Amino acid sequence: MNRLNEKILVIIFPFIGLIFAPHAKATLADDLKDGQHILIMRHADAPGYGDPTGYVIGQCSTQRNLGDYGQKQAKAIGAWLSKQGINNAQIFSSPWCRCLDTAQLINLGSVKIEHSLGSFFDDMSLEKKQTKELEKFIKSELDVQYKAPIILVTHHVNIRAFIGKNVSQGDMVLVRLNKKGEYLSHTVYPSPKL
């Protein structure tokens, strides 16, 4: 290669990155700030299945709750999200204690209860109605145009109804939405390993 070609490459090479930069994959934090994505997550590890007979919303002692592992898992999820550039978020949770505890332990902002995130495991006939309510809620929150990401903490039945996929406890799902708050596509982020 002659000196002229080398000089041309030295001048042009730094600009090649600028040409291709717009095509680079957005980060999770970037996606959550674009007004078209939310992060929906299943509560952290809560031993057992369903809730005990006669449980009462608002009385944690009557419900299935996070175990020690689930509490550590929720904190690890918060640390992982911080490493992704998410240090503050609008967090909404199911009123069930295992979801509220998960939402609080990720420690990325104050937590608000949202009833459309509540489990309908005990009455699956509510699936379509409650999923429509969730879409309306998501649309209203996206319309507010927060500068912070929106994180929803809920249950496996709600996630399956919304995206058509089962996820494990503590898994997170980046969901792309249309302007009506309806599901378009998703990417699953498994819970970080402890």
C-alpha cells in the first residue's frame, strides 16, 4: 500500500464508525426511554404454587411470599438493571405482597399499586378483561411520557396473557408496544444468576 492510500485510510477510518453508529443496537435503557417499550417482570422467587386457601390481599401473612432466595434475587435484579443504566424508574406492582416486595427490593424508585397487574390465577375467566385493562393502563402511562423507564411487576398468568409466553420467577421482558398499549414483540432477559 502506498503512502497516499495509507493517509486516506487514516483520515477516513475514524468516520466509518459515525456512518454505522445509527445502526448500532439500542441498549435496554435506551429502549425503555423511547415511549414504545416497557419492562414487565415476574416477581422474584416465592416458594410454592398459587396462594393458600383464604388468602387476603393486603395481609402478607396469608399469602405466598418471597423466600430468602427471592429477596436476594430481587436485589440482584435491581443491581443488574443499574448496570444496564437504569437507576430510576416508574414502578408499578400487583397488590400481591410477593410483587410489592420484589418491586421495593429492586430499589429503583417508589412503587405504586396497579390493580390490572393483580393475579387472576384463581379465576382465569378474568384473563381477557384484565389484559384489556392492562393495555389501557399501559397506554395511559406511555401517554404521560415519563423521562424514566416504566417497570411493571406482576405474575406469570398476566405475562402469559399479555405476551403469550411463560417466564420464570424474576425474569424480565422488554415489551415493544403500539400506541394503544398493545403487545407487538418482546425480548426476555433472564433473572441474573446469584
